[in-house]
Amino acid sequence: MTDKPITGERVREEIASTINTMRGVIFNPAGFFRKMPKSGGFIEPVIFVASMSFIVGIINLILWTMDLGFATSFGTALLYVVITPVFAVIFGFVGAAILFVIWKIMGSQESYETAYRCGAYAVAITPVTTIVGVIPYLGSVIGLVWMAYIVVTASIEVHGIKSKIAYIVFGVLFGLLLLMNISAMYSARNFSSKTEQLQRTSHDFDKMTSEEKGKAIGKFMKGMQKGIEKD
């Protein structure tokens, strides 16, 4: 980054640079990380993280209009556009610290700044994985496996970690994350299904006459009593 005044031309240059970086990480991660400057300050990678996160927020807003994604309302989807870049920048430093420690244990001699730059540019894939993420289960698998590959590539090209070691270490770590993610998604979907079933039951109960409600409650109580007796 330079101290040039903010002009239309400079904005276009920054957008072009961001797009080129994104394309480099997505289509040629080995080549990108091999040439990536290991130093140069935090401003550029921070702006890149914020830019990618802003795009992710916009994508979530679009997905909401298609009845997809995680937002429950237009307000929530719009809020994602604002807060996603903020949280991404904050937690980017935390994530970089974790990667820095892991890479140090693996034998890397690089600085925290280099670790941060690797983690920051790795988020180039998040706009794509956000879209793919709407596919139940498979979307999460694709996103985490792809991110694991990006981190492994950075480990090899930037930190000089042996390929076999990088694949084993990050394969195990991302494998655990994948299991946790799938388990959480299954629990959330199961809970949602039970909630919908309960709502339908409650709706049907409201339509019953007083006599029908009494019979339904009596049947429910008998079922509970039989369950207790079995125990």
C-alpha cells in the first residue's frame, strides 16, 4: 500500500489487485504462496480479509433472498454484511497466532507476520465455499478439505515444511474439525425437525374440542406411566 490519494483509478487498481490475489489462491495456490512476500506490513492482508468477508456478507444476503443460507431475516442478513468483515479481521489475528504456533512446532522459522499473511490470503476461497456451503453436509466437506489443502500448500511453499508432515498434521486437524462440523449440523437439523413436529402437534391440539384434548392428554399420561413402569 502507498500513500497515494484515494482516486477512482486507485480504487480500480485495488479491486484489480484483490481479484488477482483471489484468482491466484484459487487456481494456483502453490504458485501464489511461492511468490508471496513474507513481509510488508499488515495493511494489505487485513484489507484483503475485510474485502473477502464483505463479499461473503453480500453472498449471504443474496442467499437469503433465495431462501438459502443461515440468515433468518433480511435484517440479520444485512447485519452480516456489516459485522462479518469486523469479526473476520479480529479473529484473523487469533487464527494466525494458532497457525504460527503450529508451524513453529513443525519447524518453521518464519515470523508471525508471515503466518498472518498466509492465513489472510487463504480466505480467498471463502466466497466460493460460502456458496457451496448451502449443500447439506457435502458443502462443509468441500470447504474444509479445500481450506486444508490451501494451508498445506502454504506450509510447504512458505514455511518449508515437508509435504508428508504437512498433510499428516493438517489432515488430522481439519479431519477433527470436519467431524465436529458435521455432528453440529446433524444436531441442528435434528433439533429443527423436532421443533417443526412439535409446532404441528401444537397446532393440531389447538383445533381439538375440549373432549378430544382430554382424551389426547389422557393417552399421553398413560404412555408416560407405561414408560416409567418399564424402567
